[in-house]
Amino acid sequence: MALLSIQGIHKSYPKGFLGLGKTEVLRGLDLELEAGQTKVIAGPNGSGKSTLLRILAGVEAADAGAALVDGIALGSKQLLGQVGYLPDGAPFPPELPARRTLELMATLLHMPRKDRRSCAEGLLEKVGLGHVARRPIGQFSKGMQRRFALASAILGDPKLLLLDEPTDGLDAEGFGVFDELLGQARQRGAGILVATHVADLPCDEVSVLWNGKVERRGGPETLAGLLGIYRELGQPA
Amino acid sequence: MKSSLARLGLERGLPLGLSLALVVGLPIWSLAGGANVATPNAISGIEAAQTPGLLRMGLWSGISSLLLIGAIWRGSKAGARFAKQDRMWLSGRMASPAVGALALVFGAMASVCICLGALGLGVELANGTSRAEGEPAFAKVRNLPGQDLTVLHTGEAADSQAAWVLEDPKGQLGYDPRDGTAPHLLFMPTTLAGDGPSALLTITATRTNKASSANTTTTQRIRGATKVLLPVPPGDGDLVLTLEHGIDGPPIRLSQVESWLLVPRSSTHLVSVALWQRSCLWIAGAIALSLGLGSALGAPLGLLLTLALQLLGFELYLGAVFGGLPWVDALTTAGMGFIPGFAGLDAVTGCLGQFAVGTLLLARGIRAKSLPASSPSDGAKP
């Protein structure tokens, strides 16, 4: 059984006067991800990559469809803490220090009190933010915020990692950290779904999202040829 | 409850700098002569309490009105942020959004209470000792029972048997002279001629029990609205009040809402305690509602709607529910130099109602969205 099984996800947004019209972003999207596998969802801007991840993370509702993790419907309380999500942008409380924010997240995951601080400090060390653990997140640079987001996503060792443009703003060292942490996650059997529009990520499979559906699947080499695929599918990237 | 989330709600709701500024700034302002609480020597006792009372009323009404608007704005902004941004990292980690929302709203309400506590502390430090040594402080217990309005014409006495019998089920009228200060009755009669000619009014309070026939009497010239104080006679049991118009002068009007029972208290600082309680109920209720409305409608609409509801509360006589009217009532009492009573059940219920609505709306805003159960697979149904 696949770790993640997505079936027929539909999502549309209202548009036009009073929102009477609608724009379909996802049109019956199907996808599977095995444990220990990294799959990249590629596609041009506005193709629905982030929308898909937000739906899987429970941030947005889908119009129709289903998604199962180990046979359990996403959104079920049994999966609490089993899905790590690295959102696009910087949605973390800017006024809170990094360590305290991770401790707060650990509290929500019912981590024992005695483990919270060491876990938060350990994660910040791993992503190279140990020296700024007490600094408010709002004072971080974009790259530091991505590192912090990565630390928050892997908190609690989730089974499924949903990463939205994870390398956006990362420097060379950040890339190294990112590769290392994702390698560790794969080794413990986590499945990783990455949404990106850049061709710089190691992965097992690439799915190209086009017109709200997966139009092409292929190996990592597909990433390098994305521009050609987009042109082939009928639109410049 | 998640204390870490409550702390986040508290930090988002609390203007820490302003709170500290109130505690430190108000006494400094007072020392610099801004408060100007000097009381003329000729006035003493209960009358002398009015000058610091006006200062308390001014500070509390001005600053807590600003705090209300600020709290609603902070609440709406925080609500919108919780629903739009924080949900990204909150929703997938919360077993129960209702518990999370409860903690966040509770924290924000606590922040209001802390800030108002700072205001109360600042006001009392600014006021210093507002009475001479040993002079009593009086708290308003309630309006006197009786007919709604009494109008006395020249040479006329009120029908005391029918209207102005004060029963004493709670023992608040009982008074032993050895205990110290007597409870007082406060009347604010008005001559119907306005500030024109004056009229004499005599008020007598008499014990009705057989063991004692003690009474107290006061006669005062009334011109316009005039404050009349009458000590309660010593003893136990019910009281009969007799009002008598003098032999000349315009008619005198006295309504029930302008007739109070005052009881002695240990300190005038209790004014700020009572105002703090009423302000907390009002403003904490408002911030709870604004958090919910902000999360559902966004910050600007949340602010406008919460503010509109608080203002409509006065117009629609729902002020007791939204907390505004009891607050104004307490400020009036404080302005007259008396300690207001604590807010009643209606204000508490109103605050809890806003708390419940705010929490439900915020829980809806931060909950994780489930996928619709339209999958071909049964297992997909959450």
C-alpha cells in the first residue's frame, strides 16, 4: 500500500463579479507516493502545486476527492503530527523567538515537557540556526526563515513531508542542510512530496502538473527538461 | 487548556509598553500637578470625595475608552492573523481547534485584564490618599426601592406608607453606633424650576421596629439638582422615609434612580477595583468577539462590526449585555465620589456570550480542513 494515495482532487476558486464564476485549479488529480520516496511536483506558476499541498496539509478545503496516508484519511486525528508541512512564504509568528515557536509546536504535538526544549534546540542546530535560537523569527532573513520552516516541518519525525518551494532563498550551505535532512527522513521511511518550479532537487520521480492534472511522470532527469515539457504541453514556462 | 497558546494570545493582545507607561506615567503626571486633586478645606467627609472621584472618572473613562478601541483593533488583527497565517502551522498540529481557540481567546482576555489592572494601579497611585485620615469611603449598594418618581408640591409630604418603606432583607440597613460609620442614604432631588427659586426639603428616616424608634432628619435647600445625604438611624429592621416640602418654593422631583443606599467601606481605592471589574467584563468580552469576527471577516471588518455592536448596545438598551451601560453607570458613581457596586449577572453573561461566539468563530477559522467525503473509497471518509 502506498504511503500517500491521492484520488480525484478537485479545487476551484471563485472569480469575477461577486465570485459567481470559478477558476478550476485542480481537476481530478491522482497521485501516489511510497514510503521512503521523494516525489517532485513540478509545474509553471499558477499550476496548482501550492494549492495541492495546502489541501493535503489541511490549510484549504478541496471541492472533491480523497487522500489517504497509510490508509487513513488526511485530516483524521490519528494522523496528528504525522504530516509535516513546510508552507510557502513565512507564516510563523514574527514576534516569537525561534526556539519558543518550536517548543509551542512540540506542545501541540503532546511532546513531553522535558523533551521539548532539547528537541527544539537540536532541530535548530541541525538547520544551522542554533546561534539565533532566541531571536524573533521576524528578524530572520528569507533563507533563515526557510531553514526554520524546514525545522518545523520535520519536528516530531512525521511520516509524510509536504514541502512547498523548500529551497527558495537558501544559500549553498542551506542546500546542503536540506539535502542531509531529507536524506535522513527518507532513511527512516518518510515520504516526501515537494512542490517546486526549479530544477535543482534530487528525487525519485517528477510529476508535471498541467491544467490541474498530472500530465507527465518521469525520472529526475525530467526536471532538467522542464522547459521543453512546458513548451511541448503548449505554454511557455 | 494549552498554556503556550494562551500565552501567545496574551502577548498578541497585551500592549505591554502602554501598560507599563500607565503604571509609571500616571503617578508622575499627578506629582507634576496634572491631577490637581486639591480639595477645598471647607468641604469634608463625603463631599470631599467628589474631587478625586472626578479625577478617577476622567482617567478611567478616557483611557479605558481608548483601550477598548485598541483592544478591538488588536483582537481583530490577531484573529485575522490566526486564521490566515498561523493556521498554516497550527491547524495540522492541533487535536482540537476548539481547545486551541479557547486558549488563544482566554489569553487575549487576560491581556485586557492586565492592562486595565495597570490603569487602575496608575490611577490609584496618581490619586494617592484622596481622603483625610479616618474619613469614611462609601460604596453604592443599590437604588432605593419605591415608586419611580415622586413630585412634591409646596407644603406636601410623600405618601410614605405606600412608597418609601425600605426593607432590609440583607441586613444592609442595620447599624450599631459602636461599629463606626453609619450607612447613608443619598438623594439627588431637583426643583422643577431648574436653577431658579429654591425650595426646602426635609427627609426623615425612622426605624419601624418596636424596640427602637430612632430616626434621623435632614433639611436642605434644593436649587436645581442638589445632593442630600442622610445617615441611616442606628438599630435594625426596616426604615420608613418621609419627605416633606417646605412652605414655599417650586415643586421638587425625586426619582428612584436618584436615591441610593451607601455603605461604609475600608478604602476609596475600591473605586478602581470596581471600575476594573466592570471594564474587564466589557473590554475582555469585546476583544473575544473581535478575535472571532477578525478571523471570519478580516481585521478591518472585524474591528468595525465589533465596535458597531458595542455602540449599538447603548442604543438598543443591550448595553448591559455588551457591558457598556454598567460601565457608564459605574463611572457616574465614581465621579460622584462613591465606590460603584460590582457588575451584575447580566454583564457577566454578556461577557461570556461574546467569549463563546468569539471562541467558536476562531475555532472555525483555525481548524484543519478535511477533504470532502466524495472518494470512491470508503476508507477515505474522515
